[in-house]
Amino acid sequence: MKNFKRCYPLFSLCGLKCGLCPMHLDNYCPGCGGGSGNQPCAIARCSQQRGGIEYCYLCDEYPCEKYDGIDAFDSFITHRNQLKDFEKVKKIGIDAYQSELAKKIEILRYLLANYNDGRRKSFFCIAVNLLELQDVKSVVEQISIETESDNLALKEKATLAANLFQAMAAKRNIVLKLNKKTQK
């Protein structure tokens, strides 16, 4: 969208964690309000019509009809935590939330650099997005311990990492798959 800029493009105005999206990581998308390359977005237009609010939760009409069923289906990134993340931002403040997101982005980059066998990018993006930071840190620590002394091939390390994330997700009752819209 022309002239649509935001101070922090890694957390979208609608509550998506753009910094954990495979499209952003591959430089196909600059993140919400990150400059040229943004696709037309009804929520961005809405923000501009309301004086350029930085996040939807700051709007007097939040949550509006645009949020009805917003977490039912995913795009390149999971939409499941949008509303939950806004509640967290309200509770801990935007600075603390952005700091937590920065730590998650750093961990995701570490996972992709050390445990991606060419087939795990989306999986790691989903896992880091949906699990709480402490759970992500715990899994990464466990991965590090279990791969420290072994001379595992990358594929074996990737499988181990995926299995440990799946186990943590199961413990938290979280499914680490994108919710795709069914074809009619």
C-alpha cells in the first residue's frame, strides 16, 4: 500500500508476527508497513482512515468485524495467536512484547541456520510462533544438549529438533500445522 509505513514492521498492526513468517525471512515481504512490496490490505486502509493507529487493539472499535473468524485459517504464517498476542501486549506492554519477539526471531534464525535440512523452515516458523518463549528456549536447550556430543548428520539433527518441538507442542495441546482453508 502506497505510503503505508510503520515504526515496527515485524509485528503487524493486525497482530501477526511478521518477523516469524517464511515470506519475510525469504525477503518476499517487508513485514507490515515495511515499505514497497506491501500488498493491498483492508486493515492497513482502515488504520490510515483512523489516523494511522499503530496496532488494531488501540482502536476504539477493536475487536471489530474484521476479526470475526480471523484465526480460523492461516496464510504463510499462523493466525491463531493474533487476538491472544494483543491481549499479551496489553498486559506486558509493547516494548516488552517486541523484546520477546526479537528473542524469538533470533532463536528462529539459529534453528534455520543449524537444524533446517531444507524441509523445516515452515515448521520452525510455526513452532516458534505458537509456543511461548520459555518453551522455545527449553526445546532449543534440549536440542543443544542432545546434539552436543553426537556427530549427527543435518537430517538427523533436523528430525530430532522437530520431534522435540512436537513433544512440547503436544504437552501444551498445540498443533504445529497451518490451518488451510478447505477447497470447495
